[in-house]
Amino acid sequence: MPEDTRIGVDIGGTFTDFISIDEQTGTVRVVKTPSVPETPERSVGNALRESGVKEASRLSHGTTVVTNAILERAGAETALITTARFADILELDRQDRDDIYDLSYKRKQPLVPRYRCFGVEERIGPDGEVVTELDESAVTEIAAVLSAANIESVAVSFLHSYVNDEHERRAKELLDAELDIPVTTSSEVLPEFREYERTNTTVLNAYARPVAETYLDRLTSEIDAHSAVDEIVVMRSDGGVVPTTEAATLPVYLGVSGPAAGVTAATALAQQAGFSDIFTFDMGGTSADTSLVRNGTPEITKEGTIGEQAASIPMYDIRTIGAGGGSIAWVDDGGLLKVGPRSAGADPGPACYGHGGTEPTVTDANVVLGLINPDANFGGSIDLSKEAAEDALAPLAAKLDCSVLEAAQAVYDIVNMNMVESARVLSVQQGIDPREFSFVSFGGAGPLHAAAVARELGTERVVVPPRPGILSAVGLVYSDVRRTASKTNISRLADTPAATLEQQFTDLEAAARSGIGVPESATVTRHTDLRFAGQAHEISVETPAELTAEDLDALADRFRARHDERYGFVMESDIEVVTCRVAVTVPGEKPTIQWEIDDVADAGTRDVYLDGHHHTATVLERQTLPPGYETTGPAIVEMEDSTAVVLPDQTLRIDDHYNMILEDTDE
């Protein structure tokens, strides 16, 4: 039998993070290796080889393959089959625009062009009744056209199939008989109302499915070549993991796979430290991800996107911006300094890496400011050059008519404000006071910026977990198997018997459990999407098991309270039940990590430039700081995978779980 070892592997834009934990001893092995964008599975194989881990009980993987396929429009040649006279659904979209004042705005292009969208005669009514039988011969004729056109994947989305999916199932049978390509139906991806969102989400799944299937096959082979692993699972966007077979069939659910792992770990470690209301802040090489966690539960959205594309799947409400260590600083035509979203990526990387990069990046600015040790070695293979960083920033400084040092400070300030605004969208715009939250920072670049971002946002404290640069990989190890199910059935809450709603939840729970042998001890959570009659959007409210009439009254009260919190008012209108949701989670053992502490070393100092002033900062080595250690800023805490900045007038302490806690001294 394999040893009791769990592995987490997260492939980022610049580095691939690997951690293995022996569940019996807590022994940790960590590898950080450059990512291989062209063949990402090789990054996993390289990390396994470097780690020397030959056996494991489970390997959990976070991937950006699906996201990249959609962002880069590099998915499969896909066709859409829908109800006759509704084949324009992707072109029509929602007839809104992201910025109503942008005169140059152009509507996003569908992933399936209009000439590959086909309509067939059929009609299911809104109550599930068959209005027009499916024209099976038309489906067969379309299959012949798709075969001749070398189509690689098909999406099927009929009207009202969320109520009755018999036509979709029959169409899939006919297509499977004629074609040797994946066929995805909307009823298996998203059995919910809203025609455009359901259809587009189904198209996204079909578009990414061949890419995901090929990648996961290669990944499995790569892992098998280096290690004997009992089980390989993949992180979904809602923080749960599923087997590779399910991940390959429903790849749209992997849209924010890697970032979701970071939220999972940050939530678990923050609760361990005694903080249940937090922002998670993950800043890596190419982007920064921010999310909100309340009462120990990450916020879930059903109105998320993958790139420009609407994806109505349950996912952590993660706001991603192009603000990473590799983000490039530039001056626009109006003379304003901008940072990102374009990134130097892993190759060539920031100028200070010495791999051929010449444009100024956030990492170059941090090196010039003294926040990153210019003598550091990144990822075990990259020797930094302060001179190269200064050379890259010099043209920018000339455009801004300032010194190189001042230009570096400006880059640092601009990228920080970009992240502050991202956090405000998740909090202030939702009626939530960010000052009541803690700021959990991770990623290779996160702790460099967290203190400044949190101070501007007004949060109470910053928490930097042990090994923040690999926290997403830690989250993969901590992750639980999770299955979800949902169904739309619109009715007035006052007219819906508790027993009827209870039966809907019971059926959904059975669907979520089917096929994977979920034990009875699994945790089941229920949510009901509610709205006031006449509204176009819903609020999801947690719902108790074994519903009674009193529970329905409490559900209505909870909905009104959430509506008031978010929008500042409630209505006298009837409340409608829209969609019921169930999540079945199989909690796994969370292995205890034994972080090693070296002997306390003498602290050094380094000149740093912050807020337009020179400071002599204490330089500390993270692995030498034991629980109970305290000091005051300015200070730089250097780690194997990251660097943390402690601002002037800020205290640093190490808690019993080896977290760094930063708090302003004037509180």
C-alpha cells in the first residue's frame, strides 16, 4: 500500500507549486519549479521528480488549462444545436455592456460562430409539457453536416430543458450514434432557467471538453511515470475536488480551479487562527485574486465569468485583476501611469530575472525599492539583478519626469490601489464594511503588498500563513470531495408547502450522491435562491434540513435581511422560490503540518524606500521566528517562497500556528 502521503500541485502562470504531507508525521516536502505553459503536465512531472515522492494516497491538482483555453480562444471547434428559431441566442447575449460610457466598446464574440449554430423543431413548455415533438431526422441530418465539417464537440441546449430534459437526452443519443465526439447537454451542465446563461455555459463546457480530456489524460500518464498515486482529483471552482473523469466531462466547473484552492486554504488557516471574516488576497506572477469569506464560509456567486464569457456555475466569488509580480508598468497616451494587465509571464519574466525581459514590472519595482533582496534566488534557479531592474525602469522614469526610485514607488502605489479597488467591489459595493475583516495574504508576491493594501482598505489586520507562496497547493491538500446539484422550479414561497420544497431538496441530494458512493456521514448544505416577485435577480439563502412551515418563515426573514444588507431596502412584494441547490461534501482528514523552525538568527538591516521616504528596515528570516515572537516595523521578512513587508507603525507577531499577524500600532 502507498504511504499515507497527500500531494497538492498548483500550476501558476510563472511557477508550479508542489507540496506533499505525510499524514502520520506531518513531514512536508515543498518544490517550486518554473511552469511549462506549452505542456503544463510536464511541470507536475518535474515537481514529482524533484520531490522524490514515489507513492501517495492522493494527488490534488489545480489547473488553469480550461481558463486558458477559453481566454485564448484555443478550445475545440464546437457546434450548438438548439430549439428552432432560437439559434441566435449567443449573438443576442444579454444586450448590456460592461461600461456604458465606453464609446469604443465592442461586444464579445461568441465561442461558437453563428454559422455553426443549428435549430431543430422541438418545444418543451415552461411547465415541462411537450408542445412539439423532437424532429429526430433533423438531428441526424445535422450530425452528418457536423461530421463533414470536422466539428470536435457539440453543445445541445433546448428551451425549458431544465424542467424536462427528454428531448435533450434523445438528441444526445442520436448524435452519439452518428458522431465520435463529445456531446454536452445543458440539462447535465446547468439545469436552471435563463436561456442565454444556460446555453453559453453549456457551450463553454463543450468548447473546453476535448482540451480538458486530452490534458487530464496526459497528466495522468505523467504522474504515473513518476509516482504511484492511488487517487488523482482536480479542484473545482466551488472549492471541492472531483475525480479526473468527472472533471474531464464537466470542465466548465474548473474555471477558477487554482484560485479556489487558495481560498480554501486561507479560510481553513484563518479559522484555525481565530478569524472567520476575511479577505483572501492571492498575488502571484501574472494576476491578483481577491475574495470575501464571512463566518468562515467563502462567498459563492452564480454570476461569474471565465474571461469575458458568462459561466453560471457555482464558484467562489473571486475577483481577478492583472496585477502580479510580472505585470508591466506603462504610460498611456494621456501620460498616466498604468500597471498591467499585460504581464512578462514566466518567459522572459521581469527584467531582474536576467532572462531577456526589458519592460519594467512590479517585481522590478520591488527590487529597486529594496523590498526584495537583490541577492535573492527565486525558485532555486533565478538570480536577481538590481541593475537590470533599474535599467528597465529608467525609460518609465524619463516619461514621468522623476527618478528611477520614485518611478518604482509609483508602480508600487498604483498596483496597490488597483487591488484596493478590487476588494472594495467585493465589500463596499455589497454593503459590507471592510474594516471588520482581516486580510489573509499569500502567493509569491502577496505579502509584499498586503500591508499597504490592507491599510488603505482599513482592515483590522494582515495574516500571512506559513509558506504563503505555496498556499494554493496547501489548499489542494486540504480540499474535500464535493458534488453539487441544482434545479429551477419557480413558485410563490407562500404557496409552496414545506413538504414540497423538502422533496425537491431530497431529490437533489440523491442526484448529488449518485454514482460516487458518497457516505451517509457526508455533510449536506442547502441553499434556496429567492427574489421578490418581478425582480430579475435572486439572493441565495442557506436553508435548513427537514423543512417545516416555521423554517419557511425564517427563510423569508433571512432573505429580507440579506436584501436589505445588499441593496438598502426591502419590498412588500411576494417572495418567489426560484432555484434549489444542494452541495454534498465528504470531509477528509486535514493533515497537521509540522513547520520547521531553525535557530534564531541575528537580524540584519536593509535600506528600503516606502511612502517617499528612506527607512532602515530590520531584515528577518521567517524560518527563524518561533511562536510568540514580536517586533515592530519597518521590517522585511524573507521566506523561501515570498517576502513580507511590515510597514512603519505596524507590529508583527507570530501566533501559535506560525502565522504572521500584522497590526497597526495606533489601534
